[in-house]
Amino acid sequence: MCDDFYKKTSLKWDKEQLKNRYGVLRRQYVLVKSLPDRSEFSWNESTGVIIGTDEAWSDFTKGHPDAETIKASGCSIYKQLCTIFSEPMTNGKHDYSAELGGQVPSSLPSLEPLGRIQEESSSSSEEVEDVADDPDAVQLSAPGLISSRKRGRRGIDDAIAAAILEMAAASKLRTAAVKQRNARYSIPSCIKELDEIEGLEERVYFAAVELFNNPNAREIFLSLKGDKRLTWLHCKCVAPSNALE
């Protein structure tokens, strides 16, 4: 399965990494699946956003801190997750959401499903041999059935790959956004603007340099118009107790 995943995604992940990511995906699926069943939440299928009142989110995230991410950005890969986890459970896998009665577990169940998928992916020849050894099974296990199972596994593998790729892309976008924000509101940029303020007392200057360790302070400072910056600096630096935390 690792080789097939690499072919689809160009990501060299070992079995343990795939298990961990599979666990993350399953946890996300169970969380998202449970929310629309609650009257205080609604689901926007086109955007993947889950809408709920602040009070509803506050109550839910107290018991499920993982849901903070879903609250902030929704779940755009929910369809892929449904493909992975809500398939008919006829091959030894467990429908965790059904077993739990729609409740979200406080900890993830074992990662057996991935192991099952890996075992099945590596044992196609064994299935054929088993069928050949059992004359009665030949009647029941036609080649079409084996092909159907293989197609089903490929569908699940593709869905996992697609979901992980989308998560990776979202992570890269977030990382790029953070880097862009940090570059725009950098300490050197703040100091450059600080140097251009006329009549700035030395003590306020050095207090401001310390204040610029706070990224929020840097953003506020650079967002203010030039004539407002000096007033803001005096408010923050002359009375350090009022500085941004």
C-alpha cells in the first residue's frame, strides 16, 4: 500500500505514518458526522462549513478540543471521508460511529481498518489460491467478485490519498499564509518605520523594539497611519502594564 500511495501522491510515507494519518482522518470523520445530527448545528455541503452558535461550539469543544479546527475551517474533505469510512462493513472492519451510537469517542479506537486494507492489498494472490483449492468456492467466488473487491479497495485507497493530499495542500496554504504574514509584519520592517518617526524618545524607542517581539503588536503598528503610530507607541510603551500580552 505504501508503494501505491507513493505512486498516487509522490509522498514517501511508511506504514506507521499512513496509520497515524488514517487515524486523524477517522477522528475527523467521526467528529464531523456527529455535528449535523445536533439541532444546534447545520452543515453547508458546498463549502464544508459547519454553522453553530458560539454557545453550542463552546459546549462541544469542551468535551472535544479537536473540534476547534473544524469550527474554524469546516471540513472540505468530508465526501472523501464518507467514501473511506461509511462503506458497507462486510470485510471485518467496524462501523465506529454506529457502535458508538453517534457519540464521539474520547480516544481513537485501534487502527485495525488500515491493517485490514494493507493485508487485503497484499493478499490478492492468496484469495485466488484459496478459491482454486475449494471446488465449492469456485461456484460462489467468480472472478467478477474478486475484481469487484479489488476495485473497492482501489476506491478506498484513492479516497485516502485524495483526502490526505487535500489536507497537505491546506496545511501548505496555512504555512504559506503565516510566512507571508510574518514577512509583511517583520521586526526589521517595524524598526525601519520606527527610525522614521521624528521626536521619538530613546526610552520609547527601545521599549517599542521589545514590544515588537509580539506579532500582533507589529501588525497593529504597521497598519496604523504614520501620525497615529507615535500616539500608539506612547500608550503601549510609556505604560508597559498596558502593553499587548
